[in-house]
Amino acid sequence: MARNVQTTLEEEEYRVFKELMERKNLSLREGLRMAVTKVLEEQVKVDPKDPFLTRKPAGKSGVHDLSTKHDKYLYGTRHRRGSS
């Protein structure tokens, strides 16, 4: 689900950003999305040791519930508080 976000820019920030987007033939919305994507790419790090990324495909697993219980097979069973 998409979220609408509203913010305030200083007049000079708005003017310079708008001019830059016009030169690139982009809307303000497209430019802001690009900026958010760039920040997320630079700041959100993926754990290179995550089993999802390190396990090699092994072909057919023979496990018939793999599509619904893949986290259990990758990370093991975690006990939740309050559950029996």
C-alpha cells in the first residue's frame, strides 16, 4: 500500500529542486521518489550472512510445504512468548 507524505521545503530548496527536475524532464514526485530510493539504497544494509542469500539452490527439496514454511527451514523454529 502506498503512503502519501507531505513535507515543507525552504523556498530555495524547492526552486533548485524544481529546476533540476525540469531539466531532467521529471516531475517533482518522480524526483522525490528517486531521492528516497537513493537514501534507502545507501543506508539499508543487507546481512551478507543471511541464509536466504548464502544457501545455494539444491534443486527439488522433496519438502511439500516449503512454500509456506520456508522461514522455519531457513531460520529454525523460534518460540514465541505466551504460546504453548
